Amino acid sequence: MSEKFKDNDPEDLDEMSFEELFNSYDAKVGQELKQGDVVEGKIISIGRASVYIDTGTKSDGVVDKIELLDENGEFPFQVNDQLKLYVVSLSESEVILSKAISGAGKAAMLEDASRNLTPVEGKVTEVIKGGFSVDILGKRAFCPVSQMDVRYVETPEDYLGQTHHFLISRFEEKGRNIVVSRRDLLNEQIKEEQEAFLAKVSEGDIVQGSVTKLMPFGAFIEIAPGVEGMAHISELSWSRVEKPDEVVQSRDKVNVKLLKIEVREGNTPKISLSIKQVDANPWDNMGSAFSPGDQVTGKVIRLAAFGAFVEIAPGVDGLVHISEMSHTRRVLRPEDVVQVGEQVQVVIKAIDQDSKRISLSIKDGLGDPWTGVTTKYVPGAVVDVTLEKKETFGFFMNLEPGVTGLMPMSNIRNASSSADYDKLKPGDSVSVLIQEVDEDNRRITLASPDQKESDDWKSFAPDSKKEMGTMERLLREAMEKKK
């Protein structure tokens, strides 16, 4: 059995009667091919070095197997697959086919190739003004730089020495003036690939693509040769994105979801893509991932007049209200406490799954300095404080970060050293007496350790200070009588 039939199934041949085989052969008689013709036929046999094609005539076609290998060096076809090839030479028994007119043909075929728009094979030999010099079957042809590729050619030198297929767009002076275009051929191939790709995908499918260009509003992604879609900036990530390059870079390989495909007659299809929807919405798992009271680390992603938004998981952010930023000071502007990009510890106060809102607190994560002040600051104890602020009704004194007490003006005036208090400036240190502590209402009343006798500050002092010896008591009474 000849090589070209060795892969055919004998049962298929047995199923055809002699009459059917004769009629099939008879129908092909009279059909003739000529050099440069296009042949679209099925693969009837695959050999070690050659592939045999049904040309639709009495002569089968043969093409070198190496011509049909893909970019990875693999042979991607099977028996019965349809191929589109070109006739480069003929004999009584077989037709020599090729993906393009190449060395297998003759120079005289170039004019026919120009007339029939048959691809020819050429090698880029030189970069010249305005384009490239291309060798086609020993003849010099010119390819304008705009016709070398479907994309803008930034570095023409990259094409030197490469062999490509071209269409002859101009053939003059018996081949002395030949102009070729690779772009037209690529566009034709791209159109075919577009149609094949769009025929096999649907909205909702996930495919792989390559980022081709970044714009302020999103990223353009090629998902098939000549098929490009756009992922809007809002579809790049579940997290808030200010600029597309925060998520992707040009030439990145990414998986995308096809959101919408609009096929427009005569134009390239408009395709909307999403990178973020390849993965599930992080809010779907919020109930199991976080609970009120959890302390987590997050990144400040945005500041507003009323607080800061902190991302606690990709695509999940919550609000730290300005009132939840500090126990130790009154915050007027969020930027006085945190900055965008800063990592902070926060406590989850509440989660509203329906409205997708989370309330966070920075101050709860640091602890409340007022907790336990009753045991730390006992009435009658003398402590060192720092003057924080002077008001007409008294002085605010800072006992520790977040804990401030008030020395009323009446206590200042009743101090033996009241003049010394008047001289104090914010930031100065002074010793004071703890007069009263109200932890629930966050109030501490302060007095001077040398309060005058008329004040009742001694009622807050420890019992040991109230006790006096008999001689001391009698001496005081005598001094009072003299007054």
C-alpha cells in the first residue's frame, strides 16, 4: 500500500461500492489546476515527511509536513482536517502544494501571484529609507515600513534576516519594481482567527490574554491574535485602584472573564473584560472570615474629611471614623494620625453584609488609657503632670497620654503658691494632688498639694495624714486663738 493511504481506515474504503468510487473519480476528471491556484481540501493521509491532500481533482496534493508545524514545532492537524494551500507545481500524478509560493515555485509565477493575490515567501535582507528590502525568489522587492506588521514598527532592525509571507501589491517593469505587503496578509489571517475564536467562546468564559496597552481608564488585553478587549479600571481588582499600573503591566499574562461581546459589522468586535471577576467576590466570604471584635492589620487606601478607609483584605475595606482614631487626643484631620499606604492595627466594630460596610477603630486596637485610672490615681496622691492648656475656668493637666485632668480655677486661687501656677506655660511640669476621680465620665479633678486651710482638700488625703499628735493639735489651737 502506498504511503499516502497507509493511515486510512480500510473499513471506510470497504463501505464505498465500486460504483461510488468510480463516480467519485469520474467527477474529478476534467477539473484542472494551475500554478498559483488556491486549494481548500481535507487531509487524506499523514506520512513521516509529507501530508497528502484531497485537491478535488484526480490528482492528490502533497505538502511538506515541516511547513505545517506550529510555533512550538508541533504538528497540530489530523486526517480530515481542512487546509488552505497554494499550487506551486503540478505533474500527472500529484500536485505540489505550499502555504505560500516559495522556492518550490518559479520566478515567472510572481506576476500571477500579484494578479491572484497569492502569498509569496520572502526574506528581509536590508533596512532602507521608508521600509525594507525583501528577497523573493531572487528578485528584490520593497516593503514599506507601514506594511511590515499590523502594529507600529519601533525597531526595524528586529526584522532583519526573518522570512515571512507577503502579498505582491505592485508588479511592474517585468519584476524590476515589486512592492509587497505583509500587513494585508496578516490582517486576512487575523480576520480568520478572529472569526474562529469568536465562534468558540461565549460571554462568561474565562480565557488567557496578554496586556497590550495601559490607559488611565483601564487596560487593553489581547485574548487571541487580532482579538483585543478592554478591562475597565473598575474591573481590574476587587480593591480600589487609582491607576491601572498598580495592578498590571504591559505584556503581563492574565486570565480574564468575557463580560460582553459586541460584534459590529465591518468593524472589529467590542469586547469588555474583567480581571477581578475571575476570582470570587471577597465579600461573599466575609461572614466566615471576620467577626466584630477581631483585631486585624490593614492598609490605609484613602482619606476623607470624616475618616480613613482601611483595606483589611483584597477588595474589602472599612471606615475608621475620625472619632475612632485616638484615645489620647482630639483628631481634627485624619492625616494627622495616618497616611495613605500606611499599615495600621484596627479592631472590627461592626459588619453590614447587605450594604457592604465595615466600621473599624484604631483607638480600640491601642487600648483605652482610662481603663483602670481609679486604681492608678488614688485621691490624695501627689503626681507630676504637664500643663496642657489654660482656660478661664481652670487648667488642663496631662497625667499620661490620653488621660487629662482639670485643676479648677478655685483650687488654683486657694493654692498657697497660686502665683507659681499663673507663671506656668503649656508643656511645663508641676506636681498636683489627685482630688477626685470619676472613671465612668472620664474626669479627674486636681488640686495643689499646698492648698490653704480654708479648702477642704484634706478630706481627700489618706487617713495617716489626718492623724495628729496631741501636742501638735494643742499648738494649732493656740495659734488660731492669737489670730
